[in-house]
Amino acid sequence: MDEVMTEAETKIASNPNYVNGTVYGIIGAIVGAFVWKGITMATGNMYGLVALIIAALAGASFGFPTRGGDKKLRMIIGALLGLASIILGYYLIYSTAFDIGMGAAIVPADLMPFEEFWSLIAEPVDYIFLFIGVYEGAKLGSIE
């Protein structure tokens, strides 16, 4: 029984670096998210620039090993990895205890669902950073 492969599956199968690139991109996204969490915990501030850097890291981690592959597919995967890194960073920050003074700490995850946390902290500029992060992930994910 012959299987018919889609065009995207054929391109992935013909370039084994897609698997490596995806693994590297996921690792880059996870490492970046933890770095953003660490910086946020150390400084007490969430810096949007760090979010952009981790999105770029995730996209580039995928893009460099997959050079020469289908550019559109690489852009899509890079964009998804960039977005995932920022959302993971927000979630890690959400699930961490914050010192509120006098020896007390709170964990937002214990008090509210992530959607409520997001609605409290997300401002229009956060969405701009998400879109820029997606763009960076796509741009660096398709780097030649």
C-alpha cells in the first residue's frame, strides 16, 4: 500500500535537519523562558526586550540547522517557536512565588487561572511584543 505524502511532508522527509532544528528550537524556547523568569525574579520587573530576545533565540535555534529548507515552512515553525517561548515565559513567571513584603509571598497560580492572570498583567504593549516576537521567530527561523 503506497502512502501519498503531502508536499510539506516530502520537504520535511528530504531534509532531516528539520527534526534537529525543531528540537534545538524547543530547547532554545525553554532555556529562554527560564532566563526571562530568572531576570524577572531577580529584578522584580518583566522586561519586554527579554521576551523579544528569547523569541529570537527560539527562532534562530530552529533556523540555523534547517538552512536550505522550504522558507515558508521554516517561517511558520520559527514563528510558532517564538510565540511559544514568550507564552512559556509568562507562564513560568505566573507559577512563581512573588515576595510581597514582610516575609510573605504569593503565587499567582494559587490564586487565579492563567487567563485571569494574563488579563490583569497584559497591556496593549504586551500584544505588540507578542507580534514582534512572532515576527522575529519567523524571520530568524527562515534565515539562510
